[in-house]
Amino acid sequence: MRRKTAPEITARKGQEPIVCLTAYDAPTAEILDEYCDLILVGDSVGMVVHGLTTTVGVTLDMMILHGQAVMRGSKSALVVVDLPFGYYEDSPERAFNSAARVMRETGCQAIKIESGTYAAETIAYLVERGIPVMSHVGLRPQSMNVLGGFRARGRNPKVAEEIVENAKAAADAGSFAVVVEGVSAELADKVTKAVSIPTIGIGASAGCDGQILVTPDMLGMFTRVPKFVKKYSDMQSIIRDSVENYANEVKNRSFPGPDNTYKFS
Ligand code: KIV
């Protein structure tokens, strides 16, 4: 089976909405692959898998390990891997080396970076050298220490204008799509109209060209999630109930039962 490509995602601008989710392991990627156009190995892995409080501590080695697992589990979605904080911001060359290593060692087809207008040179440098780039504007979690937290962005008209400019710069520099996170629906719609590439919303607007959520959030793995997350399941309760049943059955010796034990006669 052939994987979707970055140009195919770009061609979906204004067409059928692009379905995206994050994944960090092979079995989840295998399930998502049937429904998703694009799977993102997000640096959210640091928070939702490794228990970090922000994405700042995520390393390139972590992204590569999870990227390899997601590539093994999927066969048709476009797989995009995040470049983590500190591996691309200071120069286009550093960004290229990080991105090339991720693509070489995982086999993924594109990378994502959090970007402002300052990143245009890096985006163009990567794209010219064969690396498809998805950009990420609005609430940029890697900048949470500057922003003062994970609050929605763009209440202030100057910041709202900056977010539109960031998205335009990302598109003009050659990004194949742009994630728009944590902004008002009105601002997300403005960004979608302003750029020629697909906008992928998260905490944004149904008018974006596609949507993404952090999969463990939408599956209900956590009690507290951002307002924009819709929980499509309650995995926390499902896992808790299963583990409680298991623990009780181990204690009262009803597990393993006859169906779960070998009998050689
Ligand atoms: O790291 C991530 O999961 C992301 C999504 C929130 C878009 O960047």
C-alpha cells in the first residue's frame, strides 16, 4: 500500500477535511492508519507518554524511537515527526541535520516545526533540500516559558495579526501545511483564508482544512484536558476497571482459569 504524500495533503486545501491524530507507538498507529490521512509523532509524547510537564525536555532520540514505532505500525498515512525544542531554531543547517537524521532513521516523510516569521529561512532551506515541512503557529507549546503557559493565543489584536503573519510566512517559505493551535475560531478562519496551504486546527475552528488532536487526550486517558479536547472515549475508566478486575482475580486465584492454562494430555 502506498502512503499519502505531502503534496497530496497540500492539494486538499479547501477540499474534504484532512483527518489527523498523533501516535507514538506501533499498535496505536495501526488503528489510526485506517482513518487518518496524516499521523503526527508529536513532541506531546513527552507529556502524554513520558510524564514530563512540558515538551521542552523531549530529545531527538525520543522522537526517533517513537517515529520508528509509528512507521512500523502504519502503511498508508503520511507520517510527520516533530523536531523537538533545541534541535532546529538556531540555524537552518542544524534544522537540516536534525530533520535528515529523523527522516533517515525513521523513514517518515516529513517533519514539523513550531514557527514564527523568523523560521521562514529555515523552512525554505529544508524544503529546497528535500524535506517537507509542516509548520505550527498560534499556541506554540515549545515557547510556553516565554508565553507564560498553555493559554489560547490571539486575544490581543497585535498578537492575532502576528499569528496570521506567521502562517503566511510559513506558507510562502514552502510549508506543505500549517497547524493552527489554541486560537479563536474567528482567527483560525482568518488564517485559513490568508494562506494557500491547508490549516490543521487544534483548539481552532471547524473551518480549518483539517483537524488534529492528541490521541490519548481524545481517548480519555487523562482527567484534565484542554477545553478544546472532545473525549471520544473514557480509556482511563476502561483501564482502571480492567486492572481492578485482574488484581481481584489474581488475589482470589480465579485467574488464570482453565482457558488460560496449558494441559498436556
Ligand atoms: O506535539 C503535538 O502533539 C502537536 C499537536 C498538538 C499538533 O504538536
